[in-house]
Amino acid sequence: MTSREGHLVELVDDDGRALGEDTVAAAHQPPGRLHRAFSVLLVDPEGRILLQQRAAVKTRFPLRWANSCCGHPLPGQRPAEAANQRLAEELGVGPVDLTEVGVYAYHADDPATGRVEFEYDHVLRADVPADLPTRPDPAEVATLRWVDPHELVADLAANPSAYAPWLGGVVDRLLRPAGPAADGPAAVPAGASPSGAPADQAPERSGGR
């Protein structure tokens, strides 16, 4: 966990265009620096999604339930490539075929740790078998569970403190995809990775993920 704080992330503008780089640790200090990230949702044949409870040692939102896997591409790295690396490291899963279903820009403060999430988040979906074998890393993941996404939306409203604040927006992109698969080909700004809905279409932009 400590060594990962020194990894580089790609700083971006509100349209996802690359601006530079910084370390994970620096980008998550208040007030935060907007940077590229990814959130993966693994979906079984019944439409359930795999949730992970974040490990207690996480520097941001520990022990909250979140989507299957999250992380940051290195500067210039494709989000799907980085996501498959993290799936292998965190869950012992992959590689899988990932489809981008939208982009979700958000800002969220963690009062417990004082860190900040300020991310331009590529939401990626993969369809996986119901008996998907997993080997979660206990330094990253406390436990796993499968959940119906519509039931999850209801529980997010009833028990928001149990979940990472970005999960609602990530699940919304799954249920209402706006990525290339839904919209067809789109022009990609210079310096940006292929993306779904532009950040300014994300109502959570100032409200947290």
C-alpha cells in the first residue's frame, strides 16, 4: 500500500486531456488534483455485480463496499490495460474483455483519513462466469460479495455510509451506459484516452463519487 502511493498518475483537464503527472499521494492531498482513474464492474450471467469491501489499511475509504476493482493508469497507459493488471493483483482475476460504459468525474473527501478523491473515472464492464474463481489480496480486499445492481441502488440510498461515495455513480453508468458501445464512435481529444460520456455530463462532478 505504501509503495503504491509513490506511483504516478496522469493529471487531466475536465475533458480528459492529459496535463501532466503527479504521485498518487500528492494527487490525493486536499484539495486534490484531477487525474485519470478506472472503475471495473464484473457482471455475472444473472446481471449481478461483484463488490469488494476495501481493506482496513486502504488510505481512502477503508472498509467501505465498492465496485469490483479500482485504480489509476500510469501516464499514457490505456485504462483497460491498467484495469486488467489491477484485477490480477487485487482479485487474482483476468485478463478479461473490458468495455467502457461511461466516464464519471467526481470529487469526494474522506473525513476519516483526510485524503481526497478527484478523478476522471473510466467505468469498465466485463461479463464473467458465475463461478469466477477469485484470490483476493487481503492487503487490498477485506471480502467479496455478489449483488443485484437494482437492490444495490436501493441499499445505497438507505445505507450510504456503508459504501464508497463513488459507487452510486459507477453503478449508474452500468445501468445507463453512455460509452462507445452505446453511442458509437466518437472523436477523442488530443492526449486523451477513448472515453464515454464527457465529464461535464456527470452530475456528481462536484458532489463526490
